[in-house]
Amino acid sequence: MHPRIVRFRLVALLAVIGLFAAACSSENSDTAQADVTTTEAPAVETTTEAETTTTVADTEVVEETTTTTEAPADPFAEITDTVQAFVDDAGLEGAGLIIVERDQGVLYEEHFGTFDADRVSMIASASKMISAGVLLRLQEDGLLDINAPIEGQVDWAVGNPGITPAQLVSNSSGLVGLGPNLLYGPYLCQWGVPNTLQECGVAVFTSSDDDADQVPPDSEFRYGGAQWQVAGAVAESVSGKSWDELIDEIYVGPCGVDSLGYISLGAVLTGAPGYPTAFAGDPDGVTPSENPNIEGGAHITAGDYGKLLLMHLRGGECDGNAVLTQASLDTMHADRIAATYGGDAGFGDTGYGMGWWVDRETGRISDGGAWGAVPWLDLDDGYGAYVIVEDDSSTGQALKDEIEELVHAAVTGA
């Protein structure tokens, strides 16, 4: 609060009395000298809390005090310190963190270690919410009904009548997921063996070799796997466009997320555990594939992922461009497996929408990946965050757990 300056002004009026004596006028008369008496006003000093004013006659001297207001504390300082300490303690190469808010946009973006704003990272399963959005957009365009059986929407979908696109992207199709066997024989094309996304989708959906391992759709949560390749193949079939073209038209152009793209994981996985260092942050250095991995093959910078989170918070708009409607976003964010078949995604009381895990306690949604990319949204309070460490899922999740409530306090407090 600025100090209030009160000014007192005292003007002393001098009474100047001139006594003039005039002698009688005569040729030889002496001139009478006038006596002038001057009375000087005394100095008056008035002191207030804010200043001291001294007035002498008509001269005013003002001595003003200066009040210094300290800059407010940085609400994100503790977050910065926590991430830096985590990176140091874990011996990580670096990390990236962006925090966005519905009305204010980017509140915080920081990079640690060797990471910078241009760092392009593979994000594994943090790709899923992006991929699911493609199918919701195709529904908006009248090209797809996510709740209708695929059979009848594309001409190759035979062998699994009744499976819908919504079931594919909520991990509820009944097809075999990533567990217990990542290298499940009938679905090896999901790792990018030389074929196209269309060929992979058809091979998975029409195979009879998986019959004994399937369960009825909407009866069990089975995370990930080739069901996402089927979803990508459906998207290509109904649109007449490649997956890369769909990503460019739906996200890259409208949102300006030039770093976003998809590759085949088979092109960068070497069998060694942890982050695929063969990617080396350079999408152009990866062998091109017509069979990108739909559930986990995306690469992007932290800043561009933040733009996608803002799109989810702003009714589906990016820079004034419509990407998705609020109705489509609501569909993606909702706990579909609970509403449809009373499902539980494990990890405690956790639900699942379309590409988003749902924390049934806090209401927050997230889409963490195997290599330490973790985005999350608090839809009630209108903010989101994304952290990337290029390590493994447990490391990324551990860092998210350390800063999640710090982020909440900083955003809601600010």
C-alpha cells in the first residue's frame, strides 16, 4: 500500500509598514529619510509520518520518504528447486516441465540439465490422448461413429463383429493388450515390421490365431497393444488419408505444433531397457515408416505438448482454430470403463476414458508414458502440466508425484 502524503502549507504574510515622513517643501529643506521596519516570519516546521515540510516565508522545502515494496515471491520457485534436485539426485541428463492455465496460458516453462526448448522427445504412451483425439475429430466430421461396430464402417473389418472404435481407444476391445507378452505372435506388426498401418490393422483384426486369448468387448480392461493399430487403420480407411496427414491437418497446422509426429517404434527400439537413445532427438534421422505406432510412437517438445493441453482446457481451440468440440473432449475425459461395464484400470481406484487415465479420488486425468513423459489435467481448476525426463515410467511418475501438489498450490494460489 502506497503511503499517503499529506501536505501542509503555511504561508506567513509579512506586514510591511512603511513610515514615511515628509518634510515641508522648501527650496532649502532637507529630505526626510523614511524609516522602514521589516518583520521576518519565523520558520514553521510540520512533521508527518510520511515527510517533513519546512516553510520559510514563501519558500517550501519538501523532504519525502521513499517506501520500498518487495517483489512478490516466485510461486514456482519451490517447483524449480524440487525438479533440479530430482534431476541431480537421479543422475538424469535433464528434464522439461511446462504448466498451463485455461485463461492465462503458459504459466511456467523450464528446462533442466542439457534439455532446452528445442528438445524433441519420444513420449511413448503419452501419445494415446493425441491419437484418440483423431478418431473423435473424424466423428465430428461425419466420417466415423465411435460407438458403432467397425464392421459396417470399413470394408475389411470382419472376424470381430461388435468391436467399436470407442472400445479400441479405451483399451476395452477384448483384443490382447501389451500384457503379459509384448511380443505376442499374432500382433507383431504393431512394432513396425515392414508393412503399412492398413495391413497391420487388417492382420490383427482378422486373425484367428488370437481367438483363444480374446475376451468379449467391454468386459475387461486390457491396456495398450495392437488394438491401437486397428484404431489407426480405421482412421485411415474412413478418411482416405494417411496417419501422418491426419496428424498434420488436425494438430500440427491448427496448433502450430511443428515438433509433433509419429514413427515406428521398431525403428528405434534396440532391446536395451529405458529410453530409446537411438532416436537422438532427431525425427529426420529415423527410418520412415508407413506403419507408425499409434499408441506410443509420437515425438514432441515440451512446449508443443503444452499447446495441446491448453487445447483440452479451452474447449478444443488452438490459436482460434477449432480442433475438437467440447463434447468430444468430454467424451475423452470421462471415465468410460466405469460407466460402461464397471471396469477398473488398476493402480488403486483408477478409471480410464479415451487416452486418459482418470484418478477417481482427485478427478485429475493423466496419460503417462513408458519413458518418463507424464501429462496431467485438473479440469476443475483449469490447469495442466507436462513433465518429461527421457528415462523410464517409474522415474517420470516419481517426479510427477513430487511436484503434483506443488503445482496445484502454485497455480491455484497465484
